[in-house]
Amino acid sequence: MYSSLTHAPTNIPLTISRISDQDLESRMGRMGLFVGDKITRLDEDVALQTVRIKGPKGEVVLGGGMGGKVVVHLDDGRMVPLMEMQPGETGHVECVTAGGPLREGMKALGLKDDDPIELIRILPPMEFIAMIEGRGRIRLAEGMAAKILGSMGDIQCQFANAQVDMDFVVEKIIGGQRAQRAITSLDIAPGVTMRLESVGEAPSYQMAGRNRCVVSSSEGLRLFLRYDQADLVIVEHATEEEAE
């Protein structure tokens, strides 16, 4: 029986039959996943953590939604999602599974294929309280703060790395259309001046498996795919009668 990965059953062997997108097929191939390979769709919930990493452009912060799209080839030969790295582990970016706009944003942060990377530490979910010039006070989750790029004087950084009580001039908003709409709805746009007031812990955030398709390869690599990406992966699996 054939179906898209989105509609495939969980926790049974699946065979990749076709990948209906050349770019996605190429990126999965970089991770050793090809047509004919066996994978398993997992039904577990996926905890998306915020991480601080070091790349070619220095330290950057990635919210769980961004970090979940980066696969790293560790120096010891293992290939793991960024979210499964341990502090101090190093390697290089093997693949960024994000769509075009977010992938371009990742490049701006120094996170493109083959770039060196080190996990500095795992951060608790954070909430940023900021003042926007001419608008007032707002609250931002760390994932949104990480997608706002700008400058404090001569220092260019993410708003997630901004210093308290310093003017931060927005230069670019990275991410997909949904993230950009959410950020611009707060009147945040290039040229706007923001000022960070405080940072505190936010409630833990879990993204359930129904919002992300999580698969495991026969080698144990876990891959996080959006539904629209999983729709492009056609797999073959046994029916319940055949499985019995």
C-alpha cells in the first residue's frame, strides 16, 4: 500500500517509494535517505528546545522551530538533529530542511550546508519584553526574537542577543511567511527601533507530532519534516491484514 508520509501509519517499517520534489530529495540524500530506504514514522511528541550555538559568525540563538530544521554531522561521524546535540559537541551543518525564505535567513546567521557548528548550551523557553518606538510594550517568544536581525550601534545581532536598555534598529526579519506575518503584526519592520527591557523564562513549549512529522532512519537518525514536506514523500507499507 502506498501513501504520503503525512498519512502513513506510525511505528512500522516504511519504504521510501518516491520523493516528489528535487530539492527535498537532494537534501534527504545528504542525510543518507534515498528511494528504497527503510524509515519509521514516530508518534512521539517532540520537545523543541532553544539553543545557543557557535558558528562562523559567532554565537547565535535558535528557537526550537528553527533548530529542529538543522541536521548536524558531528566530528565523531554521527549525524543527528541539532536539537539532539549535547553542549560542547562540534561538527558541521549537513542539511537545513527549511523552506527557501528561512534557509536564506539561516545563511545570514552563518548556518548553511557545511558550516562548522558547536552547541554552547540548551536554554529554557524565554520571553522577551520590549518597547517599540512609537507603539509601546510587547512580549516576544524567543523563537520570534531569534528571527529579528538588526544592529545596536556598530554591533549586528539577533534581537535574542540584544542588550537591555540599548536601542536596537531592525534590519531584517527572517523565516517563513507565517513567522514574518506574526512579527510584522506587532509593528516590527526594517527601520523600527526596539529596546529590550527584560528577559524571563516562559512556559515550556511542546510541539506535538501532529504539527511535525518525525521519522527515524534505520541508522537511528531522526528527521523533522513539516506536513507540506512530508506530503512530498511517498512511502510503501503493509496493510493491517498484511502486517498480521
